[in-house]
Amino acid sequence: MPDRGRWRNAVNLLLCTAGAGGLVLGGWALHDTYTTHQNAKASRALITRACAGLVDADAVMRLDGGTDRVVLGGDEPRTVGFERLPDSCVLSRVVERHGREVQLSQFTLDIKGLPQERVLHTVEDFPDEPFTTLELGSQGDMTARTRLPDRMPLGDGRLGDYGPDDVTVVARCEQPAEDGTTTLIVTATSPGTGDEAGDRPVLARLARQAAVGAAAEYGCRAQLPELPDRLPQPVVDLGPAAGDRADSCGWYAAHLRTADGATLPDRAAGVPLGGAAREEGCLLAVGPEATRRIHPALGKEQRAHLDLDAVLRIAPWWVRTRSYFGDDAAAFAVETPGRRIPDPVAPGTAGRLGDVLHGSATCQGRPATLTMTVPFRYRSVLGARLDALFAAYATDAAARRGCTGLVLPPPE
């Protein structure tokens, strides 16, 4: 290269260096694009194989912000084989954290059938707190928001229901399949659904798509409703319990209009009513102001066992109802501390198992189980009001769903 002076030589050198650097970077970019393409291709094939073609592999990869590397997840790799029920596929995404590759849950597809020997629904005696504990000295409002919202119906509930990070679609067979299966329950789960606004409709489509395919494979002829246009966020905020309510806590608002509400909850979180929902819940709680009003009026011995600060920060007073209808009601049990196997609750019975009261009814010829969970510390506050509270709930649920033969637990 001829000498064109120091300035021009420097410019030429810079241009040559930039060009060489561009070639290197371009080469790396091409390599990275090729690697990403190959990873995505392998991931699609893996998803299709693991979930037996029941779901759209690209849609699975787009969940939770998207990924191009998917591997089998879980402690033991599980893939759908259509050999027996329950069946499932579990998938993880591979991400780099601090220079190391780690696996995070991406998508799970579970397929269950009814009737089944295993319990489908459990209510816990000595249950988990539905609220997040506050720190020592905190003046926060523990019962303003629940960390365990109740399930929302898909439309009127015939198609199924959903929670913060999963969607369940129910396929009811017109005639029992060859193996005796009367209902298929297909659940699609992705942990990032609650954070990604657009993921829930995708997850719902994946669940319905899988239910259609699984029904065909298992010989379950079923007509599935279409997905609703909207899938609102699960209800996590508790508001005033009284007033005109058209949700699953409407029974309680009606009860407050005639009952002595001195020690009853003043807050509620209800879900939209689904006339054909297989599960329905309502969460009630006593807010901090009401707690401060009620506590001093309790007996001396009660106050000694119910530290006000602990109630406001750690163990608030609450009530949770859950109803199960149809085949789901026949696969219900109560988990009891110290017992490895939950205690099954037979349809047509009523009683008390620790923190759980349960009743039953028959709705359009199918069983229903009605439950109310009340932690012991709050049962001692409610006293005799508890029986009337459960009766109000169960009577309303049975009447609204057209049920007969309501059985209530005997008064305590």
C-alpha cells in the first residue's frame, strides 16, 4: 500500500481493522444463528416426541418469554405413551446462570382419567396459610391479598378451569372408553404464566388441543366447548364481604344480612360463577381493623391463646369453602397431619376432619362434596356460629346448582 501520509495511513488501518473485525463478528453471528436454529429444531422434535404430538411445539417454546433449548425435565424423565393413566410429559428450558447451564421448568402436560383409585382433590387439615406472613414490627395488611387464589372457570365451567400458572380442560366421554374411563382431565402448566400477560390464552389453547388429541387416543368420544374470549386474572385481592355480590362469595353476603356478624369475616375474594364448574371456591378473612375490634372482646383464656400481634402478622382468621361436583366429588380426600395417605371422603356423607367440615348432595344425578376449612384458632372465635355458617354455604350451593339430598355434619 503506497504511503499517503500519516493521517491517511491511520484511517486506512482503522478501516482495515474494522473490516476484519466485522468479518469475525459476522462469522460469530452466523455461528450463533446456526446454533440457535439447530437447538430450536432439536427442541421441537423433543417436545413432539415427549408429548406424543399433543401440543404445538413452537407454542410451548414461546412460553415465559421464549426459549430455543428444551430438554426433558423432572427427577425422572416422563413422556406421554398412551399406555395407562395418569400420563404426562415434563419439559425444562436450559439457561445460563453465572457461567453455568441450569434447567428451569418450561411446560408440563398431565393427563388423568376418572374414575380413578388415586385422589384427585384434597383439602388439608392443618392447611397452608393463604396469606404471606409479615415481618416483625410490620404494620402491613396481611389479609388484603391472597397468595393462593381459587380456580377460575373456563366460561361456564363445562370446559374446565384455570389457576395462576395452569389451565385444566375436561373431556367428558359420551360413553365410557374401553378401559372404563368416563372423563379425561388434561392440565397444561407453565410457571411463568402469571408474569407473562399473553401466556394464559396460549396455555389454554395447548390444554384444549391436548385434550382433543388425548380423547381420540384413549377412545373417549367428547364434545369440547370452545375457549372463552377472555381469561381474567385469578382473583387475589380481598374486598368488603358485604353488599350485592354475584360471585362465589354471594352466599356469604346474603348470610351477613341476617346473621350476627360480630366475629364473622369482613373480607372476601370470590370467583365468577360457572354453572357447570367442577370446582368452586370462596375465601373469607377478618381484616386487621376487625381483628383489633374482636380480640379485646374475647374471653381472657381465649386472648391468652390468641396473641394479637401473631394474628395480625402470622396467623390471621380466615375461612375457605370449596365445592366439588360430578366425578371430581368422588375423588376427594382430606389430608391429615401424621398420615401418609389422605382420608377419602365418601359421596353422600358429612362430618368433620380436623379443620375441615364437609357435606354432600346429589346434583343432576351426580355427587357433590361441599367443604369448609376453618383453622382451629378461628374456630374457637366463631364458636356456635360455625354450624350456621356452614349450613348457609352448603344450602346456597345446593340450591343454586339444583342439588337434592343435602347432608350436613351434625352440630358440634
